[in-house]
Amino acid sequence: MKAALLTDRGVIAVKGNDARRLLNGLLTTDIAVVGPGIARFAALLSPQGKIAVDGFVVQGPSDDTLMIDCPRALTARLVERLNFYKLRAKAQIEDVSDQIGVLAAWDGTGKVGGRAVFDDPRLPALGQRVILEPQGAEAAAAELGAQLTDPQPYEAHRIALGVPSGGLDFAYGDAYPHEADMDQLNGIDFEKGCYVGQEVVSRMEHRGRIRTRVVPVSYAGSPPQVGTPVQAGGKTVGTMGSTAAGRGLALLRLDRVEEALTASLTLEADGIKLEVVRPPWARFALPGNPMAGE
């Protein structure tokens, strides 16, 4: 088993009698079910339905405290947005990233005690996440029976599973949840009540076919750089995201990729050939990789 302290993650604490109600009315998944060991992957959207911030909501040290594991670069933005929507709700919102961090553990079955310990709600193969004081990372890794390493092996693990990461594989403020595969990775609850941006998300879901998505790709040799245009026949069909060990993620216009493959054109970025790869969790058709039964 491996474990890594994810230095690019921050933590926000939302405390008070209305903490759960506040977040449930704003985020894309059902926060009412969050409890010890039970987390939810969710996003705060703009009124236009685009992802402002995404993260994991988990039970904090007390029943009236929820903690949000989110990108550290966006903690100030999230605190500002939550305070904007708070109005008269009895809730205190605080960035605690200077005292609290996030540990990821994967490739094993070890367990560690504590309330803010949870299986990654996006995909079981991603492993566990632990909200803790950074100085406790070594002790937590030892309790898990895990080798403590730097974040790069965890990133390679995420990329191999085809799971997008904001800021690398899609741009915050510019991507819809479906484009970031949140509908595939338990990030949207289509049965819950209203939240910011819900009408746009519901409309995209009912429309059925999503034209743009982050999808896994494979390549040989040196990787393309993040942000490199993906092209086919000289036309841009998407943007390259994160890469590791021959696998990567790319934000692609699926209809344009389908047209390119039908015309026997090659996908490439930086002159490097790319192949679209179907992840086992995907429930949508991919160019050249149809769903089972299609």
C-alpha cells in the first residue's frame, strides 16, 4: 500500500447548526447523507452551471462540523462564495489549510481510525483519503501499513484510472460537470432538490449526448505538455491534460474525434500520436470505443 500527503489540497471547515443545510442547498450532491466515514464528491457551480470549485465533503470532528477537501489554490474563492450565499444561516466558514492537510492512500486494504477518513467517493480503486494534521502523516501511513511517498505516484495512479483533476484536465470556471465526468464519478445527484446551476446540469443530462468530455488517452514515448492542442488532420479537436507513464487525459470534442477516426485520421498532440482509451467506469460511448452492446 502507498500513501502521500497531497500538498496541492486545502481544507475548509463549515461549522454550525445550519452547516449541512447550507452546503446541501449549494452543492451538486446530497450532503445530508455525509457522516463518519461517508463522504460526497461535489462541486459548487456558477449560476451558468460551470464548475467554480470541486471537492469532497466529509464529517468533521463534531456533528455540526463539515470539512471540504478542495484544491488549495481555490480555498479563498470557496470561502468567499460560501459566505456570499450564507446570508443568515448559522454557519462559520474557515480556511484551515495551514493546520489541516489531506493524505491519500491506495493500492491496499489498510484502514486508519478517525472520523475524517473516507473511501474516495468517485471510484473505489482510488483508495482512501484522510483529513489530518500534516505532522500526523507518517503515523497514519504506519497505521495503514503503507509506504509514505510523494504525490507523483498518486497522480500516476489517478491518471491510469482515467479520473480528471481540475486545473489540469479541465479549467475551473469554464467546464460543465458533465464535461469533467462528474456525472460518471458520483459527483451529481439528479434526484436532490435545487442547487446553484441545477437547471443547466439537468438540461444537459436530459439532452443525452455530451459533445465534450475529459477522456483517457494513451501515447508512446515522451508525453505531450499540459494545454497542448489535440489535433486531427490539422484541425483542433481538444486539449491535452495530465500525463504519466504512457497514459493521459484530454478534453475532447467527441463528435469531431468521431469524424476524424471515421476519416482514418490520427489524433496527435505535439506530434505525438494519441489513442482514446475506454475507462471501465464510463457509461457513455467513446469514439472508436463504443459501449458494450452497441
